[in-house]
Amino acid sequence: MSMIEELFSLKGKTAVVTGGAKGIGAMISVALVGAGAQVITVSRNPASPETIGAGLDASNCRCLKADLSSIESLRQVARDIAELAPELHILVNNAGAFSASDIASVDPDRWDAEMALNVRAPFFLVQQLLPNLVAAARPDDPARVLNIGSIAALWPKSTGAYAYGCSKAALHQLTRTLASDLTSTGVHVNAIAPGFFPTEMTDGLFDAAPGSREATQKMVPARRFGSASDIGGMSIAVCSRAGAYLSGAVIPVEGGLWSA
């Protein structure tokens, strides 16, 4: 085995990706399968491996349907995952909700729904699947929880996404506190804070404000939006042997928009 394979291969590992059927979640699902993992996706709507991305089929991907904003549904899908993966090596908490409006139009029910999916669901999935994560941990290769945060939780500029920004900031802090408690048990917890990637969410945001796509791209020092390789590559690095000594980190993947 080459050093690259030893460091970055996910062969023999099982990963769960919530919101794994589209957008950034689908990019991560495809990347993890490409690195050798067996992937279980969880999504609100029915999905099949073939519709998620190239290289996925019934031999390397299972698709479960669940509304993670419901505690009852979350607990049920956690039981389903536990049966499929007594040893769970990777849990990617990606499922999320987004809305933006002027301050006078913020709806309290929508606020609560975003907090439930973006913050509460990741915590209780970790809680419910912790025995399976601990069972997968090895002294030199811990189990991983990877939370997908956002640049919206890092920079102070408002786009009217009040609940979204607050929930992702809370997810970043949850990452640190879980890492504080779980790293010694062999479960390492990290977060990626993506910038702008080509997804339905960002397309809707840009379509609502003509000219904003071009203006935003000019703001990015890298002069482009993120790609599937960018988010997929970082996810592999964090979840593979290469990232075995990393825990409690929030990693911006945003072309320098916030960090440069």
C-alpha cells in the first residue's frame, strides 16, 4: 500500500451522510464512496444511489428517508443506521435548512425549524449513534463526526439569514464541545465551514438578486466558487487516517473569502 493510500483510503469504513442526496451532501457522498467507503445517506425525500452522483449504486450506497427535524423520526433512523452499521466510522451532519429575509419578515416557526434541523439534529444523532461510533474507533484511527457549518457563522456581514447564521455558529460551538467530551473516547469531532458552492440553495439566493452571483464571485480571492473536489477532498482528508490527530477544528473552505 502506498503512503497516499494508507493516509487517504476509506476502504472498509462505513459513513453516514445526512442531507446526502443533493447539494454539498451529494458531493461528500460521492467523494467518500470514491475513497472506498460504504455510504448511508439520509434525506427528507426518497433518493436512490444513481440519482445522487456518478459511481454510486446499490453496492456502495444505501438511501434512508427521514425528517431529522422530528425527534421521533430521528430516533427511528438512528435505530435503522445502528442495525446497518454496528461499527460506524464516519458521521457527516450535513442536513440543513436555510432562509433569508428582511428583519421584519422573520417567521418564528421558520426560525425554530432551522434551529431544529441545523443544531438539534446533529447533537441527537451523535447521542443516539455514539455506541456505534465508539465501537468503530481504533487507537491510531478514531471514528469521526464531521459537521458541515458555514462561512455565514464566521463573518459578520448579514444576508438576512438570521436563523441560519446563528444555527451554524451554534453548530461550530457544538463541534468544539463535543470534541472536548468525545476525543478521549476515540471519537473525533470537526467541522467544515463552506463558502459558496454550486447548489440549489445558492442558486436560489443568487436568482433572487440579479447580479449577485457575479458580484459575490469577484469578492472571493480565489476568483471562483467551490467545486465538488474542494469539499469532497477536504472531507476525505478529515475523515481518513490523514486527519486522525485532528479534533475540535472548524475548517473554512471558502477560497479565502473570510480567511484571506
